[in-house]
Amino acid sequence: MKIDIRERFLRAPEVVQRTGMSRATIYNKIYAGTFPKQIPIGANMVVWLESDVQKWMQEQVDKSRG
């Protein structure tokens, strides 16, 4: 998968802030297959693609509005 050069990586605190969900809820949703998987970029560091988080958020809005 090739990403757009303007794409941003988001760390967990920013994903928590943007979604309004707790870190535990985010990881529970990842394990349930209902939230984008994190991307490991270092020994102890994971990130999410900003576009994946935005797409998930839009899907939630679309589902709620039918």
C-alpha cells in the first residue's frame, strides 16, 4: 500500500483525543476487528494512519444517520 506523502501518523494520545474513546476501548475495538489496526514503527511505538482514523469516524457517523 502506498500512502500519500501528506499522510500523518497519529500516536495513541491523539487517537484517544480525536475519537473520544479511552485507550482500552480503542484496543478492545482493534481486537474485535471494529477499529483500524495500529502500525508498529519501533520497538515500543505504534501509530495509526490519520486517514484510517478519519475513515472510521466517518463510517460511525454514516451508520448512525442511516
